[in-house]
Amino acid sequence: MKSAVAMILFGAALLLACGCAPTFSDRARLGWTVYCPGAGNTDFGENGIRQGLEAAGYRGEVAAYMWTVSFNIAIDQTVRINARIRAEQLARLIEQYTDWYRENRGENDPPEPTIYLVGLSAGSGIAIWACENLREGYTVDSVVLLSSSLSYDYDVTSALKHIREKIYCYCSDRDAVLAGPMQIVGTIDGKIATPGVGQVGLQSKTHSARIVNIRWRDEFTKFGYFGGHTDSTSPEFVQAYVANNLLRHAAIGATERTPAIAPAKDLQAAHRD
């Protein structure tokens, strides 16, 4: 374990020392969505996030942030120092993107960029900790937590200071991963035998109206979300629900939306959260 931690610290130091500036596509001028996968990086949920958002009219860039050190879920869930380090590095990337946008925005572009963070399972910890690590003057718009393995009572006070809109938490009592293995290895923030946000919702001591808990319900099944640990990233569900949470604050006209994935009548019924 000590050697693994040493390798993680060495790798993090090497990345920071390189100082390599990331490149952003022209689409990033229209917004930047970062997907943080779960432990082990075995879900490949960025495909569903990208397809669902684009079907809902999103024209910005969707990027996956690979924070894990293995394909072993237990290792990534328990070597928490890596998660903390990678969250801090994501904060620096968000700042770099914001600086890039401010320098390259067009005359008719908004003064500040649109930034969304989506975290699945342990990746939700990366998303929240990245917000906590942002420097003064840097923010994201909204954060979506899917099947989050953060402890249910995690204090998001610091994170909310750098979130302009809301934290949306999707939770399900059908999630066998959070109800089973996570109780043994612990939440991503290190609590044993403690419910995760993805089970019971986020019940932070900061009782903010900007924390929105969305519990699983039967109607989600027709969009591919059956209450399991990773199926909330299905393109149909992302288009019908997750995109609705995020894009309600974006300047996307109705004519740009497409029912390419879900039937229009179902979308109308879905847009209640």
C-alpha cells in the first residue's frame, strides 16, 4: 500500500511539474461539461452523458476526467489520497478552461463560461472536491451527482461557494453497490457502514435550497434507469432528466432541441424535476 501511495504522489508531482496546458476545442466556447467516472473507470458513462446532452440541444464540449489509478474498484475507492489529489488537479483544469474562455470568447459570448460537472459514484467526490479547491473568482454552474458514494451527510458548504446554481443528486434504494460493497470498503470520503448520497440523498448540514435530491421512481425505467448503480448514465435518461436540470440555465432555444432519443411526449412528461 505504501508503494502504491508513493507512486500516486510521484505521478501527481510529475503532472504538475510538466505544466502542460490543456487544449480546448471550438465547441468549448459554448460550454464545458466534465464527467468524472466511478472507481475503477469501468462504467464508460461519458458516452451516455455526451449523447444525452447533445440530443437535448447541448452544443458544448463533453470531456471525461480519468482520475482513477486502476481498473480495480476497491483500490480506487480506498486509496483516497489519490482522489483528493486528482480533485485538486481538476480544479486547476477548470481554472485553466475559465482563463482560456475569458481570453478567447467572442464579442457576443457571455462574459463567463458555462461549466457543468457530472460525477458517478466515487467520481461524485471528485466533482465536489474540485469545487472546494477552486480559487477565488472561479465557479461552475451546476453539479450532478449520480449514484454518489459520498457519505449522505457530507458538508458541501465550501463547494456551494463555487457553484452558481445547484447540486442535483439522483438517489435510489435499489442501488445494490452502495447498499452492499460500499458499506464494507467505505464511502469515498472514508466512512464505513454509512449510507451514501446515492442511497438516501444529500442531507448536508447546509440546508440549502440549492441541494436538489431526486429519488428514483418507476417512470425512470422507460428511459433506461432502473435504479441500479450505473444505468443513470443511459442516453435516454440523460436527455430526459439530467439535461433538463443543467440546460434550464443555458441559452438553448427550443428549436435546437431534438427528440432523437426519447419520444417527445415522454420528454414533456419527464421534465418535472
